[in-house]
Amino acid sequence: MSSPEGVLQVLRAELRAAEITYKDLAARIDMSESSVKRMFGQKDMALSRLAQICKASGIAMEDVLRRAADLRVHSDSLTLTQEKSLASNPKLLLVANCCLGHWSMEQILETYALTEPECIGLLAELDRLGLIELKPHNRYTLRVSNAFHWIPDGPVQQYFRDHVVADYFSGRFDGPGETLMMLPARVSLPSAQELVLKIQQLAGELARLHQGDRRLDPEQRDGFSLLIGFRSYEFAAFTALRRPDAPDHQTGPRNR
């Protein structure tokens, strides 16, 4: 059974996909924009009103109800066993990252040297692992939330550390929309925790932009990666220059 919140969540997504704003919808159903916003904010809606909105927007109500019924509570991470399966197969990890980027199977095949049967098999394996739910015609939906993250220091992070980090930082970071900063600071633990919270908010903002730009044509988007690290640290070369009797004000282990 679909919850009212789930129905409204799907309806909002369908309206965004159709590029219909609350203002546009208000004009189509003869309501004020403020009334439409209030109606969606109440998190409940009569079926008669839902039918009216769907008809005015060209959205199939049965599709909204079916998608709402398919909603699941999505996980923010995979299990250790699931990550080990991904990290042991680079092609599977490749397709997993494509899925997290909402690529279609056609886009994957256009970009990477995979055969169609091979790609379908990898998608089926990701379905078995619980990352996606494979649909007819090789479409899929993610089974993980927008807050998804890899296990800290888990198999996938270790794979990235071994195979990706050096390649990532070999770039110049001077292209459009690129930046590289390393900012040393001496702060208290509460201040560090406050910054970690802001980093998590930044990750959420990236997820929002990523979701919103999905409606753009593929040629209008490019693949970007955000790599953030924040920890107690001092360059080993700098540590080697410390005086033997220098006070150690650093609270965490260096070069861990």
C-alpha cells in the first residue's frame, strides 16, 4: 500500500521531470501558487485532487501510484560482503559507479568496451547484491539512498586508495569547475566536528545538484568526482624536521 507521503514524493518527481513548476500547476488547476504549495506541504491529498493534477499535467496517475507502491526504505551503505564482491571485480565496480551516476545501459555500452550480454550480466549481479533493482528492458532503480557512502576503510575505499588516488591527484585541477586545496589549521575537536558536519552537508548538496541535472541532455553534463579528506595529519617530511624536544600539540596520530 502506498503512503500519502510516497505518492506526493513521486508526484513531485514527475512534475520536476516534466518541468512543471508549482506556478505552472496552479494556473492549470485554477488555484493560487501559495495554495498549491500548502497542499503539497500537508503531505496528504485526496484521490480526486491527485487525479485532477495528473490530468492537468499529462501524468498517468496509475504510474504515480505504482511507483509509490515500489518505494523502499533505502540503505545508506552496503555490507562488507557486498563491497568485497564489488572490489574483486573491476568491471562490476565500474558498472556500479555508472549506476550510482544514473547512467542508462545504452550510455554504459557507448562509453566502455563491454558487450551487451556482459553488461546485462553485471547489472543482474548488482541486482543480486542489492545495489539496484533491475527492471524490464534493462532499466533499473537504485536501492540505496542519496546519502549512500562506501564503508569507511572498507574494500571499495581500499581499492580506490590502491588504484585511484594517485591517478586522481595526477591531474592539474585547473579546468572549468575544478579546484584543489589543502588548508592546514589548528582547531579544537568541536570545531573539527563542526567542519565534518559541513562536509556532509556539501555531499548532500552535490547529490541534490546531481539529481536535478539528470533532466539535462547527456552532452550538457560531465563526470566530476568530489574527493574529500579531513583528519589529524602532518606531512612525514615536516615531522622529520621537528626538534626532538619540541612539544607535541597534535592530538591525533600522524600519517596514519
